[in-house]
Amino acid sequence: MINAMSYEQILYDARERVATITLNRPDKLNAWTRQMEEEVGTALRAAASDDGVRVIILTGAGKGFCAGADISLLQTISQESAPNAGRFLVDNEIAGDARPDFRKKHAWLMSIPKPVIAAINGASVGLGFILPLYCDFRFASESAKFSVIFSKRGLVAEYGLAWILPRLVGVPSAIELMFTSKMVDAKEALRIGLVSRVYPGENFLPAVQEFARELATAVSPRSLRVMKRQIYTGLMQGLGEAYDLAVEEMRGSFGTEDFREGVAHFVEKRAAAFTGR
């Protein structure tokens, strides 16, 4: 399957069960605009609803992943009154059966029923720092650099940053990153758990896509869909509630095609052919 949709500020390509969404303003280090936000949302919804797509990659063109909000947008906001400027923060909640926490702007990545990989190829700053936090995987190129930046702009932790970052890197590291707005490299990001893998820059995206293709074929899409919901819902639950939900979900798994295929391909010593049902 090859599907290249037409956009102005992103690229979309889907093949071999993997959709790659590329922020495409390389001359601006893929700085975020309102139009880019709309196009990324459209592309993510397309990939989420496409039965031929099992894994989604979000990356950037050129030398940057995303340098944060475009400076022209920030200048416009800085010259407006607070109520008018606040329009940029307005949430357009995503419909669906996910809990309300995961239907908000950017956080709704957690409600997409497929794995989302942030392939961080360069500068990941401000909003470009936050977006990967809501992805399921964060892989970095050796040339990637990260900064929260908000304290150096007179801003605060936006879009749930103060909730999710401590859960990923721990409270002390989150405080240091947020208070200082210092720039950290890929090696440091790996050390503190901000990313889970670092790949050489010359083969970065192909390496991420190889991982994505393996994930798209070797394991059950249904299992991934349910486990993703369990993980993120579990952040809001106590152990007992999470345990009881796991029992219900396991009962439901026993009657599925993917469970039967999971047993059959192991017994028959062949590659799996999961359907996601």
C-alpha cells in the first residue's frame, strides 16, 4: 500500500502497514503553525482509521523535528490581549470513547488505537518537545536536541507538560528541564529516559521504519490497541481497578481471531498473520 496525500506543511506516506507523517517546513526547522496543526490532525485521523495502517511515525523534514511555535505566531500572540491570545490554547476535543483526559489537544495522541512513534531527527523544542511526550515511543537521532524553552519565553508548562514529563523522566529531571529550559543532547535524553533509543543520523528514519514494520507484522494489532488503552487508562486508576479491567479484557481476548492465530502460528512454527480482530 502506498498513499501519498496532498498537504502544504506536512507529508503523508503509508506503505507496508506504516504511515509516516513528516512535518515539512525544513527552512523553519518545522516550526508549528495553526495550519500545520490542522494538517497533522487530519493525517493522524486518516492513519488511525485506515485498516491498512498499523503503526504511525511522526517525524520532521531536514535538520529539525519541530522548533516549537513559529515565531510569527508567538509575536502575534504577544501583541494581543490575554483573552484574545488565549484562543491559541482552545481545545477541540476529539470524539470517541476514550476518557476525556485523552481527548484534548495533543494529549489525544494517547487515544489513537495504534502505536505512535516520534522519530526525533533534530531540534525538539517547546511544543516540539511536548508532542513526542504523548507518543508511545520516542526514538532520537544522534543529532537530536531537546529543550522545554518555556521559562526563557516568560511562559509556563503548557498542554499537560507538568503532568506527563515527571511520569516519564522522574520529578527531579523534569524540574531541571522545565525550570532551566536547558538544551540536552540525545545521549543525555537517553540517560534520563526522555527517549528509549538513539540511532545514527545517517540511517535514522530507515531504522525507525524497520522497527515500525516489525511491530506492524509480528504482534497482534488488537493486543496493541487494548494494551495501549490499558496503560494510559491505568495512569488514572488504582491497582484493583486496573486488575479487574485486565481480567475483563483477557476474557474478551480468548474469543478473538488474533488469539487463535497467536496460538496457531506458534504451534505451526510459521510467521504470524494477525488480522486485528
